[in-house]
Amino acid sequence: MTEPVCVISGVGPGTGSALARRFAAGGYRVAMLARNAQRLAELERQLPGSKGYACDVSDAAQVETVSERIERELGVPTALVHNAVGGVFGSFLEIDPAVLNRNFQVNTMGLLYLARRLAPAMIRVGSGNIIVTGNTSALRGKSSFAGFAPTKAAQRILAEAMARELGPKGVHVAYIIIDAVIDVPWTRERYKDKPDEFFIKPAAIAEEAWHLTRQDRSAWSFNVELRPYGETW
């Protein structure tokens, strides 16, 4: 197996699927992680050479088991895109504290488990990429995002700590701050009065993630912000 291998977590119908398609088109064998095995099976049929793995990234044991399977079946990964996300709307007085903890396990601990498992092989060869899809909530806390923003802020800081450690070892870590509503069916329904320019396209996010893995070592990005041209910021 000569093709490079990319692991993508959170492969759902929006950004995750777009990421899988972009990296597959770029010549990667893509290991697609999600809890929905049926959706993964459909993508497998569309993306020859790629494979779906049912996995809850908040479970360290599952991450270890799946990582072993990926290495055995596809090869050793040289790229990781952590796109799995847990979120909920509500003020700190309204949310169930257990929900905040669950989101933290997916968003932050999931990144930690995956990176700890996959980064050592990248360090050994002196190259690799770890890309995290984030959110504006990583930079600010709004009242209705109390169950989500703290976990994304922690995720970004973890990614920055990783970037500072792994960069000198040849592994590029980058964090994509998505300052927009992603264009998927449920957001179109929720914001049905909004024009097209209100939404960010999943394929455009995937293209930027791909671009980050192609950057020259003399000009690596860490924080990358994406927003539609019509977004007020």
C-alpha cells in the first residue's frame, strides 16, 4: 500500500463527508470514523480504497482498537482531521452539566486520544498533519453556548499546545475556526429565511483543510478563520 492514509473523525453528512471526498480525491486512503455505521458503509461504496470504522472517539479503548485496525488494513496514517463534535444550545442555568462533560469528551478528549495514538508514527518519520475543525466558540462564549464554547476553547488550546510541541518535529497542527453556519439540511431548515451567502459550504471547508496539509514548512498556519463573504464579524 503506497497511498498515504488520512483518519477523519466525525464523518457525517456535512463537513465530514466533504473531507473524506476531498482527501480521497487527493490520493489518500481515508479511514472514516463515526458512530453511524450505516452512513459509513454508503460512503465506502462511493470512495474506493477508503474504509469506514464505527468508533466513539470519546472512548480511549475504541480509539486504540480502531487505530490498530486502520494500520493493519490501510496503513500507518500520516494525517488526522478531528471533525467529531458534540454540542448543545442553552445557558449555564439551563443545560444539564452532564451534557457539557459529554461534549468535552468528544471535542477535547477525542482529539487527545486520537493524537496520542497517531502522532508518534508521524514523529518517527518527521512529517504529518493534524487538522482540527473548530468554531468561533473557541474564542468567545455566548450565553446560549455554555454547553459548547468551553469545550471548543479547551480543544483549541490543546491543539495549540500540540502544535508547539510537534511543529519542530515536522508535524503540522492547525486549527480551523469556522465562523459561519454550515450548509446542511437541518441548518437550511432552521435558517430558512437566510440567503445562500449566509452559509458556508462543507466542500469549501474541506478544501481549506486540504490546503493546510499542502503548506510549505516555512509558512505553516495554526489559527485559520473561515467565514462567508456576507458574514458580519
